[in-house]
Amino acid sequence: MSEKILSDILEQLNNMSTVQQEMKNDITDLNNEIAEFKNDTTDLSNDITEIKNDTTDLSNDIAEIKNDTTDLSNDIAEIKNDTTDLSNDITEIKKQTEDIPAIKVAALETKEIVERVESAQKSHEQTLDLLSRRSIDQEAELKRIK
């Protein structure tokens, strides 16, 4: 029996050795998985950092867009004011140009009147010249008669 016991002990020792080897392999596998998890965690941490940077960049871009939008709104307001001013100027010019036809008519009437006055003045000048000559002739005749 002692051999059988020794054989059992040896078998159990061999089994324990095998189990121990399996446990070592399992521990090695677990260590490898832990290393993979650490790498994955590092990769996730890097990804999160990159996302945070991208988010910061996007926030900055949004702030710039808001500023640009504000500038555009101000520019549009200025353009609207300029358009209103131009519209007012056009309305004023239209009002001023409404009188142009009446002014043209008045100018034509004035021209006609001036032409008639000039014509009458020429006629009067001729009459005065004729009367002046007659008067001179009559004076000369009166002197001769005397």
C-alpha cells in the first residue's frame, strides 16, 4: 500500500503541478488582458482628450461665427439706413422735379413775352427815328421860313 499511496501522492503532485501550470497560464492571460485594458483605456483617454480639443475648437469657431453674424447684422442695419436715406433723397428729387414742366412753360412764356417786347421796342425805335427826322426836317423848314 505504500506504493499505492506514493503513486497517488505522485499523481496528485503531478495534477497539482498541472493545475499550477494552468493557473500560471491563466494569470499570464489575465496579465495580458489587463495590459490590453490599460492600452484600451489609454486609447480612450487619448480619444477623449482629442474630442475635448475638437469641442474647444468648435466652441471657438462658433464664437467667431457669432461675431461675424453680429458684424453682418450691423452692416445690414447700415445698408438699410443708407437705403432709407437714398429713398428719402429720391423722394425729395421727385418733388423738386415735379416743378420742372411748369418752370419750362413759364420760361417759354417769358421768352415769348420778351420777344414781343423786343419786337415792339424795335417798332417804337423805328417810329421814334422817323418822328425824330420829321422833327428835324420841320425845324429846318421853320428856320428857313423865318
